[in-house]
Amino acid sequence: MSLSRRDFIRLTGLVSSTLAMAGCASLHQRLAPSPALPPAQLAFNPSSFRALNRLTYGPRPEECQRVSEIGLAQWIEEQLAPTLIEDGACEFRLRDFASLQLDAASIFDIYGDKLFDDQDHATAPNELRQATLIRKIYSRRQLYETMVEFWSDHFNISVDKGDCFYLKTVDDREIIRPHALGNFGALLQASAHSPAMLVYLDNQANEKSHPNENYARELMELHTLGVDGGYSQQDVMELARCLTGWGVKEHFWRGQFTFNPQTHDTGNKRVLGMEIAPGGLDEAERVIDRLAQHESTAHFITRKIARRFLGDQPDPDLMQRAAQAFQRSQGDIRSLLRVLLLDGVAQMAPLPPKLKRPLNFVVSVLRQSNATSDGGSAILDYLARMGQSPFSWPTPDGYPDHNADWLNNLLPRWQFALALVRNEIPGTTVDLPALVAAQPSIDDELDRLALLLCGEALSPPVRASLLDSVAAIQEPSSRLAVLCAGILASPTFQWR
């Protein structure tokens, strides 16, 4: 996107002015309730709006209206039962992505089974990325999609490694999405049997003659116990022995899980104090069940989910109660979420600040500006520039989730905001005049934009600074576009 020098300087001036006006206060104070707006057609509760900002990819007016009708706690309960939420309109948008419903062998036959260097390793991953964006933008099951992203990070698989370019589509459909709000033990077992995971972490090379510890180590360190969860290097080595023979079919029934008794280590093992008698496939499955139920796993999973919804330093007492609920329910993800969301997100005012990661930023911009988007290559290109192209993080730890990890690459966000409001992103359009609903003045347009994008009025100094910054623009639509881009690029919108 070609960004004019004039517009770029104007946009950076807008962002700088909002930073300067807010600089004398702490971030908590900046996000504290602003002065109430005069009566308007839209009426958002700032506290509920902030909570919805954590629980959705940007609250739309209809979600705010639903919360005002039934209360935030009941809305959360509705979202915890996603199959009861009608979502046909979103699914209809996915009808043209042929690879989404194919098995691994069929995807490979269409895109990967070609001579010489003519294999297509891009189409299937890009269809998965595009479908992921469309679901986040248009799905009414917002909490579910948020947890799908969480588990996709937790059980990270990069489509850029080997056969993962076609195996990840099946992993997303059959492993992550069915278990995102279910039982953690079932999710862990499903992931352990996922061909995409076994390929990504090299377990197809784990044989009794030359054990490979990669998957065994990440299973303990990243998927369950955590780095300080109480396991030893000996435990890793013994679990790797249990996992020998776990692999993926390569010819007939390509892309399916397989267990090869011929390459499995049949000796006795001892993992986390458990004596493992020879049992073939059952050996590793018993250890995986033990890992799912381990106290360290409950605390590790709880801490990660709490950080996603409650910021970098969640309340220790709240996490303790959530971990206990997780253990009592034998790994029920909904039980854990009810404590973190109902006793945490729904009750804390103000919520600890959380910087939107690039994916959340882009989708929230599209949702809250009521943009129409195909989630296609133009949007994906911006996400790549921001550092969060879906399913492309190369290491097993998944995309980072601390505020500091995303503070040093804000320029592509500003570029995206300005390109959007100027309708310069192919496949994506926004109707700003319709968004502000023919307000009588630029002041009123700003107030409506602030309500839609931030859930409340801007503070008087920031509001005045923004209006002053665009006062010299004569053309109304250009003035509105730059003003909207300024809000989208501002700390008020970036932090949720």
C-alpha cells in the first residue's frame, strides 16, 4: 500500500497527540471510565464493553445490546455453549474453500503430489488462514473462536514445516476445534495422535534404534507441566521411549496416524514415578493421561489462559481457584473458564491492560468498523508484516502473549488503519458515512466513532487534540477517514 507522506505525517501526529495527552497518567488511569456521552442512539456500558473486548474479537453493537438485555454473566454462559448459537451465515462464507473438508490424503493428492518442484504448498494453508479470519470476523461464537486461537497457540504447528502444509488443516478441523471448550485430557490425547503434531515435532523419526526426544520434551514443557513442572531429563527420555513407533502413514492412507510395533521400544519404562510395563500403544497413552491430570498441568494451563484474558499478571488467588476447579472437574475447560471469566473478567474494573496482538487488532478493526472482508491475501499480507500470520510461528511455543512482545512493530498497524479507511485493501471495504450515520457535525461523528470503536467517550484533552489535528482538512470524507484511522491507531484502541 502506498502511504502518502502527508497522510502518514498526519496519522503519526494523531497517534502522538493521543500518547502525549495520556502520558501523564498510568495506563490503568488512561483506560478508566471516561466522561459519559450525551444521549445518543447507541448506549454502551464502558465496563461491559471492556469485558467484551477480552471475550470477543471486538464487540459489535449487537453484542453490546445482548449484554445489556441479559447481563454479562448470562452472555458468557451462552458463549460457553457455542453449538446452541446459530452460525450458518458465517459457515456459508466458507463454502468455496474446498480443502477445509478434505482428508489429508486428498489435500496432498490435489496440492502436493506433483512432479519435480511444482508442488503447491501455499493454497491449502492460505485457505485455512482465510477461513480462520472469516470465522473470527463473522462468527457469533466469539468466545469459542478465541479459545480455538488459544489452543492453536498452545499446541502450535507451523504449516511451513514439511508435510504440515496439508496436515494442519485436518488438525484444525479434527483436533483443535472439536475440543476447544471440552475436556483437556481428550484434547491432549487427540493432539498426541495428530499426524500434524507428530510430523512437526519429529516423532515420526522416533524409533527404538535412535530415539528422538523432541515431542516428548515439548509434551511436558509446553503442553502440560510447564518448564518448572517437576519432570526431569530422565522422564523425557523415558517418555520418548514410550512414544517410539508413533508416526504417520506415508503411502496408502497417507496422513493418518499409525503405530509401528516393529520400531517400538518394548522394554520397561519409568515416567514421573510410574512404572510402565510393555504395552505398545497403551504405554504413552497412560503417561499422557497422567500428564493431563497432574497438578502442575492445572496450574500451567490456568496461568496461560488467565494471561490471555486478564493481562500479564493475573490475580494469584483467582488462578488458584480456577486451577482447583480445573482439577475437580478432571480437566473440564468450561469449569476453568467460568472462574476466570465470571469471577475475573466480569468483576474486575478496570481490567488490567492488555495490548491487542496483531490478529486481534486487525479483526477488531474489521468487526467494529463493520467492514466487509474476504479475509484474503491482502489482509494476510498485513498480518505477516505485523508478525502474526496464522499458523506460521516457527517454534513450538506459539505466538507470544506478553504485552512487551508486540510493542516494537506498530508501523504496519498504522498503515493498515489508514489503508482500510481509504478503501485501499483489495477484498475489504468499509462505509464510514454509514458507520457514523449522518451525524450533523464532525464533533458528533467523532463521538459516535469513539463509542463504536472504544465503547465510551474520549477524554476531553484527547478529543480536542484529535479535532484540532484534522481541522485543516476541508473535504468531509477525507477528514472522517483520517480521524477514524487516528482512533484505530491510538493507544485507546490498541489496548483493550
